[in-house]
Amino acid sequence: MRLADIAAQAGVSEATVSRVLNGKQGVAPATRQAVIDALDHLGYERPARLRQSRTGLIGLIVAELDNPIFPAFAQVIENTLAVHGYTAVLCALAPGGINEDDYTDLLLERGVSGIVFVSGLHADSQADHGRYKRLTDRGLPIVLINGYAEGVDATFVSSDEAGSMELAVAHLAHLGHRRIGLAVGQERFVPVIRKTEGYRRGMAERLGAADVDDWIVNTIFTVEGGEAAAKRLLDRGCTAICCGSDMMAIGAIRAVRQRGLRVPEDVSVIGFDDSPLMAYVDPPLTTVRQPVREMALVAVRGLLDEIQGVGAPHTELVFRPELVVRSSTGPLHQ
């Protein structure tokens, strides 16, 4: 195998050919593919590492798997990549487990063609987003779902978090509720910042309520977080609660029942995500649906376009959520 022949066929330097053959990073996906094509054209057998990546590996880093919305994203992304001949390497973050940067390093060592981040550190307004710039600077295609980091030259795919809470407030206001609380996660996260903005705007426009600070409670995006937030909102006289996730809404319903109250006869609860099985909880949960399938398909399409050298829009693509009315919200009873 002569490097000079491969370099001439691919139109690159011998050093670049060497980097590709040895699985080194720092080579653009299109250039890497040109070297592989040159190998095939000249009749050389691909090295083992290149044979293994013939279909291509894609890293998929998700926030956690406890919340069913993340496996829902992962399933659509994995299936769509498989249709296009790529294999997803799923990395799930968990408290006390491997962190995002370590997973990223592991994926780079595996020679992935790109990475999809779902609700990662790009959603943390206080995190160092230079980690993503370093990836794009080395030519690695990335797509980031649900979060936004200023200055990162990549495709972002988001649900309209602010619009979701405006929908929720409008629904509850239409049912006669005025004391509407908001139970969300920590203030540092972009989706929380946006949901809070939407809630404030909805309360001001629908109910003329400008001072709603006491009706906003920040905990964490879990059942326990929703329960803790709901207890405080019930203490403050709220008759309806908008939750930042379906998991928080389940916790809120638990808190209402612990007070001997009923959902929705005494307190209405509305979630966010429309996670799998939310139609089957008791009562079936009214929620704002995140368009998971559409978002995931666009994220994969953007990543594949980048890998193939076509290019994808380096901007934030925002998807409008949909209100799904079930049985956990009802008219205010005086």
C-alpha cells in the first residue's frame, strides 16, 4: 500500500492519508471519506478500524433515561440513523456517573462521525460552552437538542419552551383559574429561563398579573421535585399548577392528593413533554406535547448533511408545541 498513490487519488497529503489510516482525529468527515473511497478505488483492503466504521458511528449523549422523554428521543434518532446506515452509540448521563466531557472523549476515541447532544451542558447557561466550539473547530459535525449556547457554530433544535407555558396558562385561564403556579427546574437552565418567560408573559397578557414571583418555584425535573414545588404552591393558594415536565406533574398530583384534595376538581395540573404513557396515568395528564419525532428527524437530517459535506443551517430551529387536553385540568370551582 503506497501512501503517495492514495494521496494522489484522494487529492490530499500523505500526512492526511496516514491520519485517516491510523484513526487519528482532526480530519474533516468529507476528507476522511475521500481517503476511504481512494482505498476502495485502488483495490486496497481497508484497515480493520475503517472496515468497522464503514457504516459510521454516531454518538448520542442524552441527559438521563429516567425521564421517558429522553428514551423517546433516543429511539427516533437511533432508528433514523440506522435507516441511513449509521449506528448510534448511546451515552446516558446520570448523577455520579460518567460526565458529558468524558463521554465525548470516549466517542472521539471510537472515531464517531458526529455527535447528537440531547439536553446536555449546552442547556446550562452557566456552563463553559467552549467544549462545543472545540468540537466544531476540529471539523466534527454536532447537533444540539433542547438548549442554546451563544457563539457555537452548529445546528440547534428546540421546542418553543416559552410558547408552551403561554399555551398552558391560556388553557387554565380559560377554565377560570387566576392563581396559577409554575413548577420548574433550576433557574440556570435555558429551557427553565424560557418557560418562566412564557409563563410571565401569559399571566400578564391573559390575567393582567404582573407580580407572580411567589407563584414560581424552582426545584428539579423529577417526580420528587414536582411534589416539593406543588406543596409550596398549594400553601400559597394556587388552584392550578403548570409543570416543567410530565414527571414533575406526576409529583404535583401526588402532593395535591396528600392534602386530601382532588385533581382536577380542586386543583388542575398540566405537564410538559407528553411522554409515553401520560394518557394512562390517573388522571390522564393534560400536557403540552413536545414534537419529539419531528425534532429528532430534523436533528438527524442536519447531522447527516454536515457529515456528507452538504452543510446544515447553523442556527436554532424552534418547533411549536401542542396542547393535549386530557383529564387533569378542569374548571375552577369556587
